[in-house]
Amino acid sequence: MRIAMIGTGYVGLVSGVCFSDFGHEVVCVDKDPRKITKLEAGEVPIYEPGLDELMAKNVAAGRLSFTGDLAGALRDVDAVFIAVGTPTRRGDGHADLTYVFAAAEEIAATLDHYAVVVTKSTVPVGTNRKVKQLVRKARPDLELDVASNPEFLREGAAIDDFMRPDRVVVGTDSERAAQVMADIYRPLFLRDFPIITTDLESAEMIKYAANAFLATKITFINEIAALCERVGADVKQVSKGMGLDGRIGNKFLHAGPGYGGSCFPKDTQALARIGQDHAVPQRITEAVIAVNDAVKLRMVEKLRDLCDGSFNGKTVAVLGVTFKPNTDDMREAPALTIVPALVGGGAKVRVTDPQGRREGEALLPGVIWVEDAYKAVNKADLVVILTEWNEFRALDLKRLARKMTVPRMADLRNIYNAGDAKRAGFEAYDSVGR
């Protein structure tokens, strides 16, 4: 199969590379000539473990290429995927579909044969029908079908998620389009991974409902964590006891400083707006959004308490600022709330993160970037574990404590425990829900 992938952001690039590894011929298209130049030189613009090697392998095999020329990319394609950004629109919480509709208009102006236009971007219910109407209005002579194919990729594990998915969702009203999509995903079908074919609206809703539910699990356990602190329970034990129930499951039940990233904040807001627009308010999702914002602020107060009520004049070491490990993504990361509160309160803040500096330097002004945790804590009054990178999971706590002026730790990912911290020389240790 020949595939064009419009957009070389996180979803587009990972999907394009993985489709090429299935054996398809894939052309990734982007309007930014700088990105195309870097990709052609073998440079991956995002951090995703294993992506650079997989990309190089398929470029060398002649199955993967990059271009800014959409007309050339659409020549003889069987399917063209739209994988552009749908950020939250300022002012109303809706997903901004500007780039999706612009891509559809360019496809309509360029395509000269039957193909399936596949929306990979996360879009509100009804968007794919609008895409179909837009293209047909512009080109009533053009034969094509539209399909919805939402992505379910976790940053840091995206390649494995693509190659070994829990499910593939395809929404379409056309048997011909369904067959094209089945041919594209045939390698997964042959390995018995479930491929679900639905109508367009159901496919769009599956994506939003899934992300909202996962965000709800995270937010629920964070509320339970706050209660655990008051009543003397241990949220890690509570999570374990809950997660062993097969009806609940143990994933996304880890207490922390709140969810962030490119999907959950954007998609929960969009789902809430969709509900309001259709007079079916999504009260649970609306509560999740509010509670998640409050969780981040609660973490700030936790740190303030460890600093004797004031950040002013304190030196604070922050370990990890990306929204999760194994990514360089800073979008909606808890660090974007917590670190500015430290700086604004008068603290001297040192930051270390294996991949976060490239984006973090612009997003976190007023901090000092250092190479590792031990340099970060030198003469510090507080160390904060904010992202659970592997290199922060086995720190020499005694060495950390010795280097600090006042050895205090805020372990916002519950990596360590109070007993070990105190034996290592920490005079104060606090975590989440314990």
C-alpha cells in the first residue's frame, strides 16, 4: 500500500515510521522545510525511545521518505492520513480544527484519484463528516471515502503501542474504505490484535471517552491520596488493593502531582465542551478537570510546608520536569504550575531532566539547569522529585542528604519511603497519599 502522512508531529511521525515498518510505502509531508531537512538528515525532532533507529531502518529500505510537496506525496496513494495538531482553542475549550480542515482542503485541491482520507488527529464528534462534506463541495467530481482512525499512543512507549495495540479503531460508512484500512493494518490482524470497525461518530467518541476515563482514574486516586494523608492510610496500599480487582485494574492508579501531556488536558476539555454544546453536560469530566488543577496547587502547598511556610531565600532542586518519563514533552506538565510557584515565591531553583531542557528552557524562565541530581541538590534546602525517570529511582540518598544544606525531600512520585529517607539523613520527607 502507498500512504501519505500529513503532519510529522508526534502522532504523524510515529505512525508513518511504523506503517513503513509494516512494509508499506510511506511519504511523510510537512509544511515546515526545517523539519523536512532535519528528517531527511536522519534527525528525529521528538524524543521517543527507538524511533530514530526504526526511522533509519525504513529510510534505508526505501519505504519511508519525507517531503514538503503534497502533490507529489499524493501521487498514486491508497490512503492519506491527516495527523496534524488539534490544540485547545483559546477562550472556549474546543479543539481547534483549523489545521485539519486546511489539510482536507489541500487534499481536495490536489488528489486526482480514489483514496481514503483518514483522520488520525483527535477530533470532536462530527468532524469526519465535515471533512467529507468539505472535500466533496470543493471537488464533487472526486471519488473518495473518509475514515476515522484515532490513535492510542503513550509517549515513551509509542512504538510498542503501535505494533502491539490493545485495539485498532476504524470508523467508516464505506465497505471499500474498510477494506483499504484492513489491508493497511493486515500485519496486526494476522497477529490477532483486535481491529474494531464502527461508524464515524462512534470512532470519534471512543477516543475521547477512553482518555477521559483514564484521566478520571488518575484524578480519583489523587483525591483518595489527599484523604489518605488525613486519615493515616497509605495510598500505595490502597491502590494495590483496588487494582487487584479485575473490574478496576491497576493501571493509572498511581498518585502524583496530577496528569499532564498532549492528550488528557486537551481531550477532557474538548469532551466537556462537546457535552455542553449538545445539552448533555459531562459532569464527571468537568469535575476531573477542576480536581486535577487543584491537585497541582496542593503540591505547591506541600512544598511550601516543607520550606517552613515560605520559598523566599530557599534553594530548591527539582528532579524531572517533563509530564512523564521517556519523553521530552512539556505540554501541561505539573512542572509548569509547580516550578513557577517556586520561582515566584523567591526560591532559587535548580532543575535537571534527561530530556526536558530543550523545551523547558523557554517554558521555565528563572531556573538554573544542571546535569544531574547530585549537582542540583548542592547546598539545597529541598529536593523535589517531580518526574519518575529511571535515573531518579535509585539515587544514593545518603549522598543527596550530605550535599544539602537542609536535607528535605518532597517525593511527588512515591519512589522512596520515609524510613529509608530518614535513615539516609533526611530530616523531613513527604510524599503523596502516605
